[in-house]
Amino acid sequence: MQGKKTYQEKLFTRFLLSERVPEQNFYRQLKSALDLDYLYRLTEPFYGTTGQKSIDPAVFFKLCLVGYLENIISDRRLIQHCSMRLDILFFIGYDLEDELPWHSTISRTRQLFPESIFEEVFTNVLQMCIEKGMVSGHTQAIDSAPIKANASMDSLELKVPEEDLAAHLLKIRHISAMDKEAPIRKSKENRASMEQQTISANSQELGAIKSRNKKWAKDQDQRQGAGNRGSKYTSNKTHYSPTDPDARISVKPGKARKLNYMSQLSVDTGHHVITDIQAYRADKKDNQYLQDIVGRLKPRLNQAGLLWRNCVADTGYSSGENYAFLEQVNLQSFIPPHGTYKGGPDGFKYDEDQDCYVCPQGEIIPFKKVFKDSRTDTLKKEYRGSTYQCRDCPIKASCLGRTTKEKKFSVTYFREEYERNIERVNSPRGRYMKGKRQSTVEPVFGTLTQFMGLRKINTIGLAQANKVMHLAAMAYNLKKYLKFTQKVTKSGAKALTFLCNGIKALQILMDAFVCHPRFSLNV
């Protein structure tokens, strides 16, 4: 017999979320594992004693975590999504009849709390993972990735010129046909300070930008990523974003230029738990952030009773200053050097005892002075020979060139640190560490950007971007925390111990059997 269901709402009903949400549900398990009661004490100074009650701080953090767990970056869409999910309502402590907070309340509360609150919650979540045995601590893999800012390239504006630079900027600006077709978008509000709107580049740097502008105007339509309407050549030295002044122009090979933030991530190689994350401006190199990362991460691990020994990163973090710094704080670096690094000129041998170089013809090139390279802002050592050494040299033409009369070159001040690091990187252990880095931190970044809401920063400003990244890392660690099960390792030592214990037990039984009166030899 065919059935037909007729829907009719009941006037009275008995409904409990605790009965409807299964015991194995993810959010039910997360509710029992995550304790955020300490937030009331941390956030109390940021509220007044009178007026309308605000959103519960614990509810705010839970809603934010849900957004990243569900890969939702819009506050408005997050509230709509939560209202349709019974398990999420149960997780945040709301009943069916309770009205969820307005979406703008999420944004205002995020701005109300300082970065330190988000960092402390992240540290507490990390402590949960440590107590569960998920963090080994001895090896940390560090990497970075650009995260798209909440600003458009089309709204970029030229920086206010200083003194006579106005005419210079007018000369270097070349607009292509594509730019003329695309309308120039104006931001509704200019949030940049006067300092951010003022050019800080010198005439030499602006001259380099001028030549790149000319080249870009000719062949930009053939470049990869040129289909983007905002793909005109721009530079952080001459342009700024009035929408988000903290965002910086950056580019990845094969992709168009974007306004991004830089996310620096540290991952423990034990079970891929995020141990540190921070937002930076995207206009600097990775090696300029390494010392700040170590200074923040090392005390955090030490406070948890973990000893950090190995620092693994890619070539972007390579510099002599970083190698020396890591040795000072008792960390072994496994960071491949740049391909341009040389311990000295080709064919020259270094004498460590006398701190000099010996040329292919046996002449000694002595050390002269230490100086700071103005172009790279790094310390270098200068080695210089004399005119009479090279006067009758048979390889003078190939070694000195046409006009130079004496051999002169510079080497990084941190040559010894470079060599020790290279030896570690090329060792079997170094190759193992490289595989560890590739299989640890890179998949974590892919998960965060593709599945956990970190594909774009939905806030404005560096401080807000830092909060977003900490929330995404918290959500990632909590998901790992609930899925983690302690694995029992099978080893030969454990099997041998079991065998020895079995033999001892058997010997005890045999002794008792022989010594029993009924089986005595005297009977």
C-alpha cells in the first residue's frame, strides 16, 4: 500500500538538542574537550559595568572556530549556516528558540579583543595537544605563504611625492592599453596615514622602477596572469592601498600581482601540529622574519617542557645572520643556502688558520677589513692582494680582467656558519630533514588555505589579519586533537622484554612444581 506523508506543525512539542545530537558527532566531542571558561577573566577589562550585555566571549570564539572548521570566511554567511545546524547550536550553547548574534557583532568583538587574547587561546589549544602527546618539540619546520588581503589592486594610488619627486613619478608611469580600458576604482575611505602615503624610496630605487615600467608597458600582455584587469606594473615603493594600508603587493611565479599578507607558519614534525603562526607584511624576504619567529616559538616550547633542537626551513630563510643566530640559541639549522653563495672565488683555497685565500698560482690574498654592504645590508669581509703579486701572473687576464691591477673580493662574514650548515644539509640526516619539511609544513598550508578559511583575509589591517590566522590555526589543531589516537609502537626491545618476562614466569612455575611435596625425589 502506497504511503503519503502529510506535514502538520505541532502546537506543543518536546525537543532536546542533547538527545538529537549523536555522541560521536564532531561538535559534541569538541564541546566536551574544549574549555573556554578562562576567557571571562581575560576579557573582563575590555567591557564596561553598565549598558546592554554583549555576546558571550566563549560563544564568540566558538562561532569563529566554526567558521574556519566549515571553511566559511563571511560573518553573515556564518550566522546563517549556524542557524541551520543542530550540532553547532548545541556546541555554542544555544537552543532552537534562541536568536543568534547579529553578524556585525562578530566583527566588532573581533576588533575589541587585542591580539594577545587570540595568541593566549592558541597557546592553550597547543597545550592540550602537548598534554595528549601530539607534539615532540625537537624538530620544527618553518614555511611561509601569501594570503590574499581584503583589498583590490584596482584601487591602488600613487604615494605623495616628497620635494622634487613629483616630476620623476610622472615620468616613470607608463599606462598600457589594457589599463586605459579598465576604469580606475576609487576607495570609499582612505585609511592610510600620511607616512604610508609618502615615498620612502631613493632616486636609485625609483630609477630601477622606471626601467621596469617601460619593459612592462611593452610586453605585459604576453606575461602570465596578464588577463587580470589589475595586472599593471606597480611597486610598494610608489603605490599604496587606501583600503588596507598594511597590505603589500607581492607576486608568485606564474601569477598576477596581488595585495597580500605573509603568513609565517611553524609545524611540529611529530604529528603536524601548528606550534606558531603570525601575520607579517608581504614586502620583505622570509629570512628577515626568522629571528622573530624563533624568539617567539622557543620560549613557548620551553614553557611547555619541550626542548627544541632542529630548525628546518627552505632556502628563503637562508642568511649568514640567521645561521649565526640559530647557533647562538643552540639550534641546528637545516636550511639550504642560496645558489649564489660561494665560499670564495673559483679555484681559490681558504686558509682557516691565517684567515686568507691562496690563489691557483700560490699567492696569498690576505684579509683587510670588515664592512657592511649597503645594497644587501649584510656584513662582509674584504680580501685584497697587491699589485706586484698579479703583475706577471699567467692567468691575470682571466682572473682580473682588463683594467683591474690587483685581486680584490668580498666574502660573507659568516662563512664558517655557512659551511657548517651546508655540511648538515648535505648529510643523510639533512636529506631526511628535507623530506620531513616537504611532508609536514606544506600540506598544512594547503589544508589551511583550501579547506579551513585561510584563502583570504576578511578583515582590514595587520593586527586583524594576525587574529584571523591564529583562529584558523586553532581550528586546525582542534581537529587534529579530536582525531588523534595514541599509537602503540611495536619494537624488538618490547618483544624481548615480553619474552624475558615469560621465561621468568615459566621458571617460577617449574620451581614450584619440583619443590611440591607430592613430587619430591625422596618419595
